[in-house]
Amino acid sequence: MQKFLRDPAGLGRGYPVIGVASGAFAYADPVYIDSNGYLATLAAATSGVLGYYVGQGETMASTNATVAKKCPDYVMAEGVEMVFGSDQACTQTDVGTQCDFGTYTSGAFELDLAGGQSNEVTMFIIGFDPDGESDTDAVVVIAATLQKLGYAIV
């Protein structure tokens, strides 16, 4: 599960960045600009979050970087509340802590709460079960490490 807590339609779009060749994008995927200057889905906890993909899902052509130069739509991450599934139930003691993703797969990003909080800095937990359905593995987060800030992630 991954979704925006609120409709992102009114957030505007991030500056057009060419999508990485053969890159797959699914709705609400966290994205960043890779070391070659292309927009890609977040691949590891060592990258900050630039924003979230807002298209209907697409895969870039293998020649996208040189031929099509398609720019996937995204919104900037700052201040955007997201809901992601987690590898275990979120509890009240998790609120106010940071975590990383345990799964970095387009359309299936999952937060790693079981791994503890050591050096996990990508996302900040602000709540859980946003729909009031006793779904404690639905975790509400905001980006804690924004790519635009440009500091080293350890």
C-alpha cells in the first residue's frame, strides 16, 4: 500500500526532470534525481527524497535519456503526508521516530519498522491507521531526508 494522505492535485508539479532509461514509476512512488541527473524511484536509504510520482504508472523507454526525454510528473516531498505499508504493526511509540524503507520496489514501497531506528533517516513517522480501520501497518509519514538539502546521509 502506498498513497497520498490527501489529494495531491492542488500541490503543483515539480520541475520537469528526464526519467531514467527503463525506469518504472507507480503512483505515489518516492522519487529522487540520480547521480546522472535523471529522475528515478528511490533506490536506497542513502538517497534523500525529492518528491512523489503522481502519474498513472509508466515505464520509460530504454532510450528515454537520449531520444524521448519524457519527464514523469511528480510533486515535491516537503510537507506532503504519505501513507505506506510497513513490515510490522506501528505502535504509538513509533510515532515521532524515523525509519527507512525495507522494500524499494515501484508500486510496493514498504517501511521497515522491524529493523530498529539505527541510522534510519529517510522518513519521519507522524501516525498510523489514518482511515480508522485498525490497520496498524498503514503508517503516515513525511520525508525526513529531503534531497534538495544536499547533506550527506550516513
